[in-house]
Amino acid sequence: MIATLRRHTDGACQRPFSPWRPGSLLGLAIALITPAALRAQATAPAGDPAVIVAATGSRSAENAVRQAGDAFGTSIGREISGLYNRERVRGFSPVAAGNVRIDGLYFDPITIPSSRLVRATTIRVGPSALGSPFPAPTGIVDLGIRRPGRDAAASLLVGYNSWHTPTAEFDATLPVSSTLSLGVGAGLELENGFNRTRDHSYELALIGQWQPSARLAVLPFVTMKDTLIDDRGPITVPQGNFLPPRLPRRQFFGPWWSRGSDTEINAGIVTDWALAEGWQMRVGLFRSQRAIRSQFANVVRIVSLDGSGSQRLTGDPPLFNASTSGELRLTRRINEGPRRHAFHLTARGRQSFRRFDGSQSVELGSVNILGVAPDVPPPNLGFGPQQRDNVRQWTGGIAYEGKWAGLGEVSVGVQKSDYAKRIGFPGARTAVDAAPWLYNVTAAVQITPRISLYGGAVTGLEESGVAPNFAANRNEALPAIQTRQHDAGVRIDLGGGMRMIAGLFDVSKPYFNLDANGRFDVLGNVINRGVEASFAGPLTPELSVVVGAVLLRPRVTGDAVSRGIVGRLPVGAISERIEFAADWRPGFAPGLSLDLQLSYRSPEVATVNNLVSVPTRTLIDLGGRYRFKIAGNNAVLRIQTSNLFDSQGFDLRGANAYNVLPGRVTQIYFTADF
């Protein structure tokens, strides 16, 4: 049964929440930092991103089209290809659901680490989820960390775009001894957005790799990103069933003082330890946090098609959100001829804290979004009391993976989760508790040496994210939900590195959106059924392609739908998506490559009542690379134009809430490896 978890109000909750109680995440943290737990295996398991992710010295070779294993989503540095991304998989967000991993280990991110730490991101869904002992509905976002090598190396990237955004990134590997290497990274971006907003930030990263023996590797890391200026462009919210008028680009519609700043930190340690022949222990302990010093929400409520309406800015007091998470996994591998067995025992946990609310709104009066923003002095904001959100979750599980050469593979797992959330003002809090059993069963059968069938069923306990900044309960953390997924399909090896995948899926979750009072809450259940296909690999030695398509048939069910309050389609539903990317290296021009990306999507449902949709759009990106040598070192000059034909339209930010679709922008990067 798919349902949100039970709530009750406390003063005196039946089960008091405390990070110090036995079984809390603090216990996991203590266990993970003991000397025994810090011994890890030097080599990550096959298929783990850590095996293929280098630290530095190879950025000039980054190419998501040529390095993608399928069309379901791959990013390498700044290069991205595929049908899905970390915010949208089969109609849902894996990040909001809490389905993120670092080198395959459980991670609860407040913010996603940048490419100073993460070299490659893979969306594990469908057959690519095989080999993950504990898959999740909505798929998994797997972050592969840069790992410092034994040789000194460095990479430098500098760039500029037609919106006048300068960018600089630097990464280096510094061997300290025969067993210890350090990776350092720094980045600076003075971003100027399509609506003249600014996001000026810098970041630093430090990564270590200690490998005292062939059986042990320890990888600590810390990254920090500080945003000094963060302007917020307007979110337009029509007060009726109509799209906003065609809005101007390259225009900041808001007062100069509506800017914010924050600091993001991600830190952790990953260890791999080969205990004995066939025995492996993997441990990850992570900390992710974001401290917001100031922040504004800029909302324009449009009342007519001529762009007239009213503008409201909502300022927040200092906010804080942090999570400590981790996983300990023990694996026993047994090989017997053509059969390989793996037994996994895991313990996962997280402890998160969120301080939010207390905001104050300022009405700027009547405006016209097509004109000039009002020039008003900064107000004296009087912030109110803030709420607290505490979450503790502990999950234990056991799984089996079996592979029989020439026959197929199977994965079966069961998990027990213990979840507790306390949210509200001190002395008047709402409690949410759950202790569900979760299971997963996936299998693949090899029909011929090149054709295999796959299928599976997975249940999960997932987060629902937070209420958007235009909701009445903005920034409020939403309750956890139980979800399920079924999928099946065929995987075909076409030879020469070409692979094709086609499958069916069915994902069910509670449906969150704006109710009649403007609160972001449960309105029913949503079932996303669809067909997805992937075609990826080299067509010829010169031409590689990644092609993905999904046909989605979502449905919302529940009492609100029966009474006509909520439409039968969820907000954000897109029935058809096609992604095509190609990289061509002409033989007559060594070092030169040309690339093309085409993204098509059918109308997107924009309102809860289904009466408004964002029209169909097709975007085309065109680019090129020239690879050459500088003093014997690899270098590449990259030029790319996004939205080549300057297509107009809207970017849906929530129910009947819109931003402008970014226009054409040309960017140029120079990358050198040393």
C-alpha cells in the first residue's frame, strides 16, 4: 500500500526523539571512526564509479556522449548527456527522494557536491540498477569521486560566455608519499543569468587517498562553496488559468537589495577493506550542510495577459540545514566455476536537522512584468520564530546477488527501516514515525549471447523534499512516503560497443502539490507508467550517438480527483521526451570534433486542475572541440551554443509558477592537462 506515514502531535510523543538513544546515527558515527572501521580495500567493486574515476590530468578528454553506457543519464565534469538527470527520472526526483550514493554508498545530501569533488554522475535505473544490491524506486544518482593517483597531475579550465560569465576551475594531484596522495581543487564563477540575476561564488576542495597496502584504501574529503551574491529573479504566478505573457529576457525584475548569500559544505570519508579472500567491507560517513545568511523569494502575481499584477518579496532570517549520513556494508563473494555469488549485509543511517520559517513578506504594490521594476528602498524586516525539523533514520538490510555466466543474474534484498521525524515550534511539534519492511527483487535472463531480458520490483521509504518558496508553507520539510516500482525490458548488445535497451515501468507515490489554501501537501496518489528506450555507442569509429526516449502515461488518483478538485494528470507531466546527442570526429581533420544535442518534449501540465500546459518545445545545442598539445600536454578548446535558435517559452517551477526559458548563449572553454 502506497501512503504517507502516520503523524501525531506532541508535547509528549510516545517515542521521544533523541540522537543519543541506542541505534541512533551517533552510534554509527562512533563505529565508523574506530580504527577497525577505517581499514578499507584498495580496489572498489566492479562497476563502481570509483574504478573509472580519476582525480585530475584527464579533463581534456571529458565527453559524456562517448563515455555514456546508456541514454538514461551521464555527466562527466561539465559534459552531460541522456534522457534523465538527478532532478527527473521517470517523472520524479531521485535527489528529493533521498536516492543518492557516493561511490555506491548511502549519502543524504543537503547540497550536491560540485565537480571539484565529483568527476562522474550516473543515473542507475532499469538494467543499469543491476549490480546495485539495494536499488530504489525512481532510480539512484551515483556520484563517483575524483581519486588522487600516484603521479603528479593538474588540470586547468577557464571559460567565458555571451552573458558575460567568467569561469575558472583548477584541480591537481600531489603525491605526498608512496601511500598518500592529495587532490586539491578550486573554482570561481561570476555567473550572470538569462534574466540578469547574479550568482557569484567560489569553491575549494581537498581530497586524500591513503593506501597503505593492496587491501586497504581510505579516501577523506571536504569541499566548501561560498556564494557571495545570489539575486533571485521573479517567479510569475498567474491568478487564473492562463500562461504569462511573453516575458523579456536579460532584464532583472526586482529591487537591488533582494539578494542572498550562503555557504555549503560537504565532507566525508570512504573506506574499502579486503578483510580476507572473498570478504570485503565498505564504509562511508558523510556530512552535508548549508547555512543561508540571507535569502529572498521574488513572486509576481499576474492578473491579466498584459502583464499587470502585484509583486511580493519574502525575506528569510538565517536558515540552517545539515545531515550526517553513512553506510557500513559487509560483502562475502563466492566463485564456483561459472557461478558467482555475493551476500551483502548493510547498516545505513542519517541524522538531519533543519531550521526554517520566520520569514516576512513585503508587498511592492502594482507592477507590470513587461515594464520596469519598482525602485523601492530596502525594508526593515522583523522576522518571526523559527521551526525545527529533526529526522533520524536507521536501516538494516541483507541482499543476495547471483550471476551465472551465459544464463543470467538475480538480486534479492530485504531491509528494515526505522524512521522518526519531529517538526514544528518548540513545545508544539508534529511527529512522524514509521518502521516499514522494504524489499527488492531484480533479475536478468540471457536469451542469446547478445540478448537478455530484465525485470524487477522495488519498494522504498523516501523523502518528499521541501515545500517550494511560493507555497504558504514554504521551506517546510515534507513527510516521508512509501513508494513502489515495477519494471521490465530487454537489453541488446548490437556489437561494436553499441547497446540498446527498451523497457516498461510503473512507479507509484503519494502526490504532493498546492491545495486550495496554497499549502504544498498530499492531494492523492500518482502512478507513472511508461515506456523508455536507450540506444548508445559508436556507430562508426568517427561517430558516437546517445539516443533516449520515454513515453509516459501518468495518472493521479484519490478523492480530490473524484470530486473534480484535482486533475487526472500531475503537475509537470510530460507525455513524450526524446533526447539525441552525437559526437563526430571527422577523419580528415585530426583533433577536431563536432557535437549536436536535440531535446524534444511534448506539452507539460502546468496547473493542478490540468487546464493550462506549457507548449511543446524543441531545443538544439551545437558545439565543437579542438584537441591539441601545449608543450607536450593535452589541451582542448571547447565552443558550444545552447538553444541555438533562441526558442521562447517557459520553465515550469511548480504548479502555475513560471520562469523564462533561457535564451541562446554561447560559451567557450579552454582546458589543459599537465
